[in-house]
Amino acid sequence: MLAGVDLDVVEGEIVLLSGPNGAGKTSLLRLLSGLLALTSGEANVLGHDLAVDRRSVRTQLALLGHDTFCYDDLSVVDNLRFAARAVGRSKHAAVEAADRAVERVGLARQAHLEHRRLSAGQKRRLSLGTALVRDARLLLLDEPHAGLDPEGRDVLDALVRDAASDGRTVVFSSHELDRARGLAGREVRIVAGEAHGGRFPTAAAASPTTSTSGSGSVSSAADEPVAGVSAARAGVDTEMAPGDAHEVSP
Amino acid sequence: MRLLREAAVIAGKDLRIEARSRVTTNQVLPFGGLVIVLFAMALDADRPTLTRVAPGLFWVTILLAASLAAARSAAVEIENGAADGLRMSSLDGASIFLGKAAAVAVQLVGLELVLGVAVVALYDVEVRSSPVMIVGALCATVGLAAAGTLFAALASGLRARETVLPLLLLPVLAPVLLGGTRAWEAGFEGTPSDGWPWVQLLALFGLVYGSLGVLAYGSLLEES
């Protein structure tokens, strides 16, 4: 539930979304991913107006959500290959991307194991792998550290830093604030559907890449806007008072 | 061309899932076989009646099996939020529909082959004109797969989707039951000219629901 978020994200930036359960972190990430519809306001992500066209933006970003988006009866590599083919990669390119991702997320030994037979942490790694094979400009990670062992968390942090150094933008939520603050360049606190510290400090002087305001906005300082939301509302109960938002699961 | 390439990706994924899970071969096929055998036992004392109603019994069994196969096809997209993964893909809704319907159709053709042989063996019927039966079965399969995939997507957003899907789907499939039964009666009786009009009905049904699926599936996926 988003009831008044103002947020700018600069290209290549790593932004942490923190806040209590039900504050709206997942809703904000799903809004930016194009999965959650705006009920009012404006949103632009990667140059696409989400109020008009949510489909186009989805293929250019990766979302690591609470679900893995994977198929129980497919193996790790088959899930990764399908994820790559589903964003238009050729069969050959999908095989290569899947092989690289399997190594990168540390699932080489489980490559031919079905999703249903993986542990929770291994499923999380696979989910991260499906995000990697998309080769996305914007990574949206919803509590990516949850369920990972210490080695998996290190792998995740390295992947996030690599992505940012490649010029990709990362927005992630986490409750493990010590680790997350060490990873993020900036923290935005989401409370009751509103963002605190969401505006990029130099956003006024720069062209936003991604921005949201009102009920959720992200903007960055690249030459061309990547994404943005203004005076946006999203969620089931759009009339809910901001102070009530924390009581509703996103 | 892109539409077919994307549909092949989806169909390949669904058939790979079936190859690994073996739900159709280990659950739907035995279910269909059991229904065929139970009908044979129930009507065994009245052999002429059993022979006369054999086409209808076969297609009732196929309709029930199609409902199960379509439900399974939709269910794999609900597990682990896979439908969100499809929404995040660049695949067109029409491609996804065609791919999923094609995978269901492949499974139904396999079921029809095995259960058709069982009907001939158990119900004392003789195939006198196979073309009208084969073409009729193929047209019926297209219609069953298209309508099944479409209605399974429609029901997938409902809490009681497992019970709602047959309630929605089976009445809609009545023309397939009628057309398939008449076409196979003609094939068993050696009067194919009586069967071809019913094959045309089956082809029309497949065309209508195939077109509806191509047009509507993307929207249903967004709303599910």
C-alpha cells in the first residue's frame, strides 16, 4: 500500500528501502516492476510511463520477489534457460546465460536438481539466477538476503556491487540493516506508505533516471529518465489513511 | 513467425514439466482408463448397448481428461508465482496461449490414442472408416485444448478454481462431445458422409475458441 512516496534513484545507484513490515516496500518494488498498477498519479521507469504501458518496462528490469517465479518440476538449469528465453534470448544464448548464472550463484552442484528439491536458500539463489539471466538495467530485489546462508549473502552482495559498477541500478529492501547499509549508497525509509529521504540529494540539478512522488517515485540523474512516479497511489485500499498503511500486508 | 517461436518456447516448457512430473501418464491416463473399464463393466450384460454408446463414452472420458489436463496446465503457473514470471517476460499473451494449448493438445492426442485402442478392445467396436475419426479427433483436440486453456486461465484467479473449472468448462464443451460422438459413430458404422458435417462443427469450435484465446489470454494473464 503506497500513500505518498517521493523517491529519486540515480542510474548506477544502490538504494536500500527500509521500514517495518507492511510499510509498503514490496508494493513500491512491485509498482516499479510494472506488476502493480497505479491507481492515481504518475510513474516513469526506464523511460516508460507506467500509467500507460506497464508491459514494456517489465522486460528491461529484473524483480527478485518473495516467490521464485520458477517451476517446481524443472531443474535449476531448465528454469534459468526458460527465464532467459522468456525475455527473447536465442536458444544458444539462453544456454550460455544459464550456465554462467548457475556458476555465479553457486548452484553448479544442484544444476540438474528440480526446483522442488532445493532448500529455501538454494531456491533464493536460483531466484537470483533468474534475475541475472535477464541482463536487466534495473534490479529490484525484495528482501534478497532472506533465507540465504552467510556464503549466499556474500555472493548476493558481490553481485549487487558488480551490477552497480556495470552502471546498473539496484533498489532493494531489507530488514538486515547493518549488512544492507554497508551495501547501499543511500537508505530510504518507508513508513506507512510514505518515503523518508527518498529524494536524491542532487536530483534538483540532475535529470532523473527514475523518480516517484506522491505515493511512490524513483528517479535518477542520467541524461534520459529511466523511471519515475509522481503523486502516485497503488494498492488495494486507496482511500486508507497513511497512518493505517503499516497494518496492511503489501 | 515470432508468435510461433515464442509459442514453441512455452509448449516446450510445459511438455518438459509433464515429462518430469508425469501427471498425465501417471494420473490422467489411469483415470481415463478406469472410466472406460467401469463403463464396460456397468454395461457388460447389455453388449449391443455398450457397442452403440461406445463413441459417447469415449468422448465423455476425453472431456473429463481434458478438464484435468487444462487444470494442471494452469496450476503450474500458480505455483511459486510463475505467472508473475510470465508477466515479466517479453512473451506475447497470444504466444503463451498457443504454447500452452499446444502442450495440452499433445497430451490429449496421446490419451486419445491409448483410450481409443482400449475402447476398440473392450467395447466390441470395429473401425470401418478411420479418416473421419482421425480428422474428427484432431479437430476436437484443438477445440478441447483451446477452450480448456482459456477457461483454466479464467478460473485460475478464483479460490475454488479446482471445482469451478469443470463447472465452467464442461457445458462449453458440449458441442465437442456431440460432434466427436457423431463423427466416431460414422466411423464405426462405415458411413463417413454422416460424420463430416460434425467434423466441420468441431473445426469451427476449435477456430472460435482458438481465436478467443489468442485475443483474450493476455488480458486474463494480467488479471489473474
